[in-house]
Amino acid sequence: MVDAWIGDNPPKPLPETDHVQALAPLADAVFKAYDIRGIVPAQLNTEFARRLGLALAALARSQQVSTLVVGYDGRISSPELAQALCEGVQAGGVDTLNLGMVPTPLVYFAAYMQRTGSGVAITGSHNPPDYNGFKMMMAGHTLHGADIQALKAAMLKPVKATVPGTGSSQDLSDIYIRHISNHITLARPMRIALDCGNGVGAVIASRLYRALGCEVDELYCTVDGRFPNHHPDPADPRNLQDLITHVQNSDCEIGLAFDGDADRLGVVTKSGEIIWPDRQMILFARDVLARVPGASIIFDVKCSRHLGRAIEQAGGQPIMSQTGHSLIKAKLIETGAPLAGEMSGHIFFKERWFGFDDGLYAGARLLEILSRTLDPSGVLAALPQGISTPELKLEMREGESHALIERLQSEGHFPLAQHLITIDGVRAEYADGFGLARASNTTPVIVLRFEGDSEAALQRIQAEFREALHRLIPDTALPF
């Protein structure tokens, strides 16, 4: 570890002043449910990052946290935002450990290895190139909801004088790779294809999987914050087409894709099939429950009914949760479950790992399971599934989506449903499928998803949701 201030000059103690209140107002829209995210520089810039650093420092001191881990993704704006954030944290009297350009999971990993559970990842995740953001954890708790609103309030308060903290930097990539390769063993060598989408996963993905004994074909494994080849979001099938083509036309057994900050995993088979995260979770749950019999497994409301059934069949206890990686993490801590996941691709392993979402690690666990067979694609294709839609989005004006869902919960009419689940929107369960309508916590849209055991079941469930919605918004065109 090299002790060094990452700017040109060390920070000086700040005078007690009200000058922060005279700065430009903060954009309300950037304070999301699970993180801070917005457009650079119109909404997020170096002054914003410095003010956020000061607010995080005050929070850290209140929780007896002396050091914050900081890392950033490959976006063009990320290095300067990281430096400004570190300046603010240090000016606020807290030390920083700068990891440099790393996937978000490495920030979480470092926070756990430093035994502080505290850090900030500067990342726009899968958003367009002109976006950036901050994912934050403090004392083992992922900041979300009211925590983020409290940070906003703190950013508007006067700054009190304090003794500045210090900065240090460290490259933990080798330690991260060694830690995973020491705990995960493939039964045989595999040839795989990786598509990093020019995201920050490219700085480590190939090294990790080669350390596990894989032969690796690389697609877009050079970091480029402009994302010139395709958007780094494996939740969109269009972004997986190049990987599918490569796997089908090469000797690769499987293809793995990652989002912009590598905390989510996409999987494609030799036949070109996309294995969505809820089906990945079936495989992971069976594997974990073989070692932790009877354990609870957590999944979000968007996941297939087949996941809950598979967990029960493997002897586990299925727990449905609200959507949102921060909320899933909180549920993981609350229940002590060894595994959790959500349809977006965030997978959380507590068994043999630390309980944070890590697409790179999830890929390693997948290969460990698949290496036990000579037909990985066959194993994945055999996972149960229904006929389902992708996530469908009904665009609304700001503030309308949550109001509509509240009305649907209280006034919605679903006569054919066996029961309704309202922990996050409305999920209507049927003997042969389900339908879901929920308000996104990040954008003003209603997210809808449907699954049926047959095409007829799917159409019938969609028709019931269409009628229920049209009772409330009769003149609105629906996306199904």
C-alpha cells in the first residue's frame, strides 16, 4: 500500500461556514431509491462529488468508521468524480483507500477485507455514457431510501472544521482473483466466451477465469466508457447477440456477459438460448441447498414461479422479496439466507462468499457447477421454465406510477387469480402462471411481466391485467 494524497495538494481543515448553502441547488432527480445517479456534468459534477464526500464523512464519523474504500468504473467522467469525492471525504476528517478503476464488486470486496464494510463505487452501471453515479455502503449497510435522502440533506448543511483525513491507494485485483480461485475449483478445464461490453469488468474478468483454468475468448474486453460496440446491459437480449453468435460459431461451451460495472451476469448457451437470472438461480439454489439443507433462498417479485417450486423441491424455503439490490441485501442480512437473487441479474452468495452482488463471482460459481458435466448447455436448457414476456414498461409522468399502483392494489379486480401478493406492486398468482405490475423505483414507469404454462394461459392472464388497468386508466395504450 502506498500512502499518497491523490490530488495535487493535501486538503486543509475547512472553516466553520455556511458557504455550502450558497452553492448551486442539488438536482432532486439524482437521489434514487438505491443509489445516486444522473447526467454529467448537468446534474453530477466534481462539486457535487466533493459535497457528497463531506456528507459521507460526517456519516462515517457518526458510525465510528475511519476509512472509506473508493473505486470507479471506466466512464470518462469517473476519475475526476472519484478524486473530488476523495477530497470531500478527507476534508471531512475520514481516510480514503483508493482502488482506482475496478468493478463495483471489488469495492465491496475491499470494504469487507478492510473490515469496515464501508465504501463508494463511482459508476453509472448500465446507463448511457453521459451518466454516472454513486453506490454506497456504510458499516456493512447499503445506503438506500431514507439513507440517501439524509445524505442529500447533509449536503446542504454548513461544514464544520475538522482535522482532515489521509488518502492511500492499493491494487487488490490479485488478492481478489486469488481469493476466488482458492475457493472455487472447476472439475475440468472449460473454454468460455466473455463479453464485457467495454465495461469495467474488462480489467479483471479474463484474468479471473484463466486463473480458474478456463480458456477464454474475449469480446469487447477493453474498457471504453463510450461503449462503442453495444450497451453494457445483459438484461436486454439485443446486447447478447454478438456473444450468442460467437459461442455458436466457436468451440466455446458457454458465454458470460457483464453489465457496465460487473455486478450483474448474463448467460448464453451453445444453442443460443439466454438463461435469465431466475433460471440461473434454480441451478445455484440446488447447489447451495445440497450443502445447506433447509435454508431460505430469497428472490424478487419479478422471478418465475418455477424458482420457488425448485427451491421447495430441493428442500429449501423460498422467500419472495421486493425488487431492488439494496432491499435484497437487507433481506439477506435479516434472514441469514445463504443465497439471494433478482431478475435483473444481481446474485448474492452468502454461502462461501460475503453476501454482496458480484457478476464475476456468480460466473465463477456457475462454471464450477457446469464443469461437472460434459454438456453444460444441456444442463442449462433442462432448467424448468414457462412461457414468459420480458419486462414490459408503461411510461408515465413523474409521480404517476406509484399512485397508479396504489390504486391497483386497492381497486384492482383479478377474479381468476388464486391470490394477490402486494409487497411490491401487484403480483397475481394463478394455477398456470402469474402477472406482475409494479412501479419502478428509479424511473417513472410501471414494470409489467407475465408468465404462463401455455400460450393460452399467458394470453388469459394478460387479458385480466389489461382489463384491470383499463378500469383505472381507460385511455392509456398498454405495452401488451
